[in-house]
Amino acid sequence: MEHFKYFLIICTGFLLSCNSDDEPKKDSTSGKIIFNFEHFADGKVLDLDNLKYTNAAGNDYEVTEVQWFISDLTLHKSDGSKMQLGGEDFSHYIDTNIPSTYQWELPDEIPAGDYASISMVFGIKGEKNIPFYYTDSPESNMAWPINLGGDNGGYHYMKLNGFWMNANSERQPFNFHLGVGQERDADNKIIGFIQNWFEVELPASAFSIMANEHKSINIRMNVEKWWDQPNEYDFDYYGPMTMQNQEAMAAGVENGQHVFTIGSVVTVPSE
Ligand SMILES: [Cu+2]
């Protein structure tokens, strides 16, 4: 009997300590964010596999698929403080062939209040872009050749594939792929690598969130802007492939500052 009493005390103590450790910290002063991703062209939802678009350089083109990484999403307050989202899940993969990738539900508790802006990294920062980091598809299919990217260029930032009508009026495939670039000597031998990821502050991304509120924020890729300004991107000049062409990728990266906008911010009823 005495033993049994001790057993009960130990058990209860164990359960109590377990409970207090495992209980998720329910913060009644915070909300949650869900990001949704959408692809637009010329101000409307991107119509895939339809050769009906014309870029700034006058190339008629179509898009067959867009596959890309976003990472290090960060909320900024007007006092300069910031909060990086996602924790260990610092990146998210988006694929027009896999609609389930269009949503990224952040685990973070977002303190209630006003936020001045949202910033994002297009692609993955070099120190996190480690070869063989992603072991499962579809992310693993984004691997960037090690000879073209080195130890900090493990994955494509984006594969944007399609066709354009070339100077000979032929429908020619293009692979507008962005990732780590190469520095080459006069003999075209690779002598270094160039990080092409970039950070962008999303225009008009101020929002506020209340306690227990869920915000659904749409991040929009405006596809035509990859080829618009400041560099009018002519496929007849740059050619169908970009991966070994730093000049082409640099033009895309500069234009990339104008590619992303906020589609909408909606408060969704929480469960
Ligand atoms: Cu590629």
C-alpha cells in the first residue's frame, strides 16, 4: 500500500511536469498568417500554355510552368524592429503544377499590432542554399548543378519555362532559370560564383493584425515583369537558356525587384 502511494505521487508529479512542458503556448495577444501565392501576367491570372503574351522587347511568348522558392519572409514594424517567419521552415516551394504549394501556413504567433511592411527573399540565401538539403521531391528536383553553383548554390531559385516566337518565327522553348551565377576567365573557365538571390520589400504591404485573427495575404508574381524594366529582356538576344549566362540572370535579377506585389489581405474566420 505504501508503495502504491509513492507510485501515485510520482505518477502525478510526472504527468504535471509533462503537461506544463508540452502544452502549446497559446498566446491570446497574437494572430496567425497564411500566405497564398498567385501568378499573374499583364494584370490577370496567368493563362498557362497559351501563346498570347508579348513582352516589353516584343517577343510573343507563353509560359508552361513556374517553379520557385521564397524564403526568409520578414515582418517589419515602423520602429525598425523585425520578425522573421517560419523558423526552421525558412523556405517555401511554389509550383504551378502543384496547387497545394500555393498556400504557406506560418506556424508563428504574430503579436497583435500594426506592421509597416513585409519583405521576402527570392530564392535562397547562399548560406542556406546547401547542396542536397532537400531530400524529397518536388523540392529536390530544383537542384542546381554543383559545378555551376558551388557549395552555396544547391538549388534553382526559379524555373520559369515556356516558348517564344524567335526571330525565324519558330516557336522555340526557353528555360528562364535563376540561381547562382558563374564568374569566368577569358577562356570561359569558371573562377568563382555569384549569388543572385535578392531581397525585396513588397510594395503596399502594411497591415495590422488583432489577437486571435487569421490573415490571408496573397503574394503575387507578375510574370511579365521579369522581362520588363529596367532591362527589356529580348529572348532573341539572351537565347533560350540562362543557367550558364550570368549576363542574362543579372538582367532578370534587376527586373526581379519589380516582379512581386501584394494581391490582397483578407481576414479569415479562425476555427
Ligand atoms: Cu535550370
